[in-house]
Amino acid sequence: MEDVGSAGHRNGTHKRPRLEDVAARVGLSTASVSLVLRGAPGPSERTRQRVLKAAADLGYQVDRTASTLASRRSRLLGVMVDIHSPFHAELVEHLHTAAEEVGYDLVLSTLTRTRDENTAVDTLLAFRSEALILLGPTAPADMLAALDNKAPVIAVGRRITDAGLDVVRSADDDGVGQVIDHLVGLGHREIVHVDGGKGVIATDRRRGYRSAMRRHGLGDHIRVLTGDHTEAAGERAARHLLDGDALPTAVVTYNDQSAIGVLAALARAGVSVPGEISVAGYDDDTLSRLSCFNLTTVSQNAEEQARYAVSAAVERLDQGRTEPREVVLTPHLVVRGTTAEPA
């Protein structure tokens, strides 16, 4: 006898499993099954496992469109991310995990060389994102405050004052200060900073460099080279140093990408790191941990930032919080193989 299910598949009449089918399989109400599949609190762990197994066995997939129409909520958190940033990529991974744990999902909108913040944010709003998690936004504070009137805004990584926004960031000036403390402790005095440009994050890290140098009595040795967040900026800075009369004994860059550019240019010039010059970055992104770079850097704890950001969004959306809150995390130095005592 021919298998009815197989015949149905061939004739195009096979029906997609429904919520009711999962409920019937486990002997529960559709409401209880829906709670489990949405990740909502209430059902026991045993019930959750039974429902998830039944859903998997039946091949059931959540119909997000139908659930959105029924609840009038998307349960989507919109995330603006710089496609060129390894650190942002790591943040997104942790944001996904944190969001799923509280029954939300993410919509991503990217910044590219031809796609600015306004376009990225408009896309997130078009997809009915209930809150916006903006990674390293550069828009003026008043524009971000106006955006917060459309959907709760959580700015990650950037200090924002007097804008009435939720902010999750690390203390960037303290992080760079830790690098300078480390280098001075090794005996360095000629320490150059390759900065990240005009943004608030770059300003805070540059201030941290200047303050730490003065704290160690090295105000006369302060030297800042203009850069940005790219490997190319690090390479340009390194070439500038190589063209000078004498190399500094250490370079501290705005981020790990810039530091990797410095390392690449020094390697091509035959300058050994850390034998002739020490190099340190900032972010502790995935590239910095590779054995070929083994970069001394500063960790911002991406996982902790992600959890605080999602928590802030949920508090605004589900718990009625209206007062803005700033969470400032303490970064920590990660010493690897690109720093040592000066020669």
C-alpha cells in the first residue's frame, strides 16, 4: 500500500504542521505550547523539552508573520552594526544569545562604505523593530534623542551625555590608561598613540592616553598620530613612523584593526615586534587572539555588553522603565606577545 504521507508530498497536498498538531502530540493546550515555542516564562523544563521534541519530530516552524499579527508585536530588536568591525560581529553573536533567552529575535542592518546610519536605522524601523540597539553610533546626541521617541534606543560603546538615552559602554579612557600603565611599567617612555578620528569613542581613548602619560610624568613625550578604525590607518601611521628619524619604543592604537595594520607595515619593513617596538590595540576582537598576531589589547567584555543592552531593551519594552540608564563597564588589559621591555 502506498504511503499516504509520501503521496501527499508528491501531489503537493502535504500540509505544513500547525501549532495544534504539536499540542495534540503532547496533550497540552495550544496556549501552553505557544509559551514554550516563544521562550516565554511559565512552563516547566520537562514540559519545554516535550514540546520542543514534538515540534522537531513534526517539522514544525514558528510562523512569525502570523504570531506578529496576532500579538501586534514583532518581538524584534533592531541592531545597527558596522560590517567591517570584527568586534561588532562578536557583539552580535552575544546579542543573539541574550535576545533568544528572553523570547526576542534580532534584525540586523549594516553600515558600509555606501550605507550610512540613517539608512540603517530606517531599515530597522521598517521591519518593525521594537527597540534599537546601535553599536558605536556616530549621529549627534539630539538626533539619537529624537529617534528614541520612535523606539527605545540603546547606544552601545559610546558615551552620550544629556540625551536621555540608555547607554552601555566600557570606560574607554581607563582602558587606554591601563595600556599606558603596562608599557611604562615595562620601561617605555616614547609611546605614540594612533587615534581613531573625531568620534566620541576616539576622543575618550585619546584623552585616556594623554591623561595617563601626564600621570606618569611623560607629558613632554605625548605624540598623537591621526588615524581611524581601519587596518589601512594603522599602516599609514607605521609608515610615517618608519620615515622619521627614530622609532618610538611603543605604539598604542585606537583599536585592534589599526594595530594589525601597524604590525603588517612593521613586518614588511623588517622591524621586529616586540624586539624593536611594542604594539598594543583595543577591543580584544577575534583577530587579536590569533597566534599570528597575539596582540596585547584591552577587552571590553563583548558578552557582558550584549547582555546589558538586551536587558535595557526588555526593561523599556516589557517592564515599563522610562528613566534612561547608563551602564559603564570596567575594561581590562590582556597582555599577549606584542609588548615587552624596550630594547
